Amino acid sequence: MNIDVTQANEVAVVVPRGDLDMAAVPTVSSAEPRGKILVVDDEVDVAEMLADYLTEQGYQVAMAHSGVEALAKMDQEQPLAVLLDIRMQGMDGVEVLRRIRSFNRQVGVLMISGNDDIDLAKQTIAMGAFDYTLKPLDFAFLSRAVDKMVAQASASAALTEEQPAETVPSVPNLLYDLALDVFRAARGLTLMARESVGRELERVALATVQQSVGGERAEVIRALNQIRTLLRFAKDLADMSDDAHRGLEASVAKARRSVGLS
């Protein structure tokens, strides 16, 4: 991904690669962070340039330099919006988007594409992307898109927090059922797979049940995110069949909904 032009207030500014002058783009001063953004690009200098720009706009920024790292950062960082490059080595941005939408429908995803990828970029809209932007980047558009994605995600999160509390009593039972499913699946793994991911899956699933009994919602959410990440690794490493993975993902989704997550 090559970026050598910025636009601020509709005026194009030519900037040598790696020498972005942050005074050339609009900045926003804010005493409080405006939310967390995940920037995903396999070119480190490009990701850092975007991170610097968004930081100047008042956002907290996390970075990932591969598709697998991006999915892990989704669990770890819980961003309100994602800037996702389409063309990356290994798992490309389209596949990352598909996987994000399999477990998170709220986070806004802005695809970043080269001019030769415009048809593919349009297809990502049907897959659940918020929008796409072409290179060279229009930073005025980028800023508006990020602001809108964050506002929508924040509003959705606020509605989730207002869900009635009657779902809480079913949480321990759902998590116990999830733990049973995890233990059953772990027993079906090969010896190598059981040693690499199976035992950790069992440990986290058991901890989730124990935490739910104590009413530790934040710890339960963290454990569910860990389970989901481990399941992805197991599937990508071919340690787990597609059917087993789908079944456990369905159980995780039920457990997440029980604690107010999508």
C-alpha cells in the first residue's frame, strides 16, 4: 500500500513517503480519548503513519500487521472502528472482514484499497464494511468516516448496556454448557492438538464457569474472548474440523449474548 498524498480541507498536499507532515492535515485537540481505532496494514510505516494521524485527531490507536494479528487484536483491544487494508500478505483484508463479521456486527470497518481494487472494495460493502476509500487517501473523508463509525459503535454499545438484567440468571448455565462442549471437543483432538490448544481451551472454559458464579462479568467477557481466539487458532491450524468449530462458535455466541455482547 503506497501513500504519498494527503488531503486536508480539500487541498492536496504532496508528501514524500515516510515524511508525513501532520500539520498538513486537520487535527483535533481533546482532553479525553475519543475511542479506540484498530489500524491493519502489513506495511509497518503505513500503519504508523495512519496511527500518528488518528492520534492527532484524539483517538487511541492499536496496530496490527497481519490478518491473524488483527483478529487477535479485535479481542484484546475491543476497538470501535477498524481501518483495514485489502491487499496484505497471507490472510487478506477481505478474509479478515469476513471473520470479524462472524463475531462482531457492531464495529465499523473502513476498507482501504488501491484504484485497481475498486470492484473488490465495492463487494466488501455487501460483506458488512462501513465503506471503502481509495489510495491516495483523502484524509478529510477518512476523518469523517472514522468519526461516524465511532459514533455508531458507541451508540450501539450504549444500547447493549441498557439491556434488562433478567438475562443474568441464565449466564452460569450457558457457560457451563459451553465448558462441556469445549471439553467434549478437546477430547476429540489429536494428541498434538490437545497439547497445543486443547488443554488451554479446557482451562479457560473452566475458569469462565467459576468466574460467572462470582458475578465477575468483565472476567467472563475476557475469558470468552480468549476461547474464541483459541478456537480460531485451532481451526486455522487444522487441529479442529469445520463442524466442531461451528458448533463451539455457536455456543460461544450464546454465551456472549447472555452477558450483553453481540
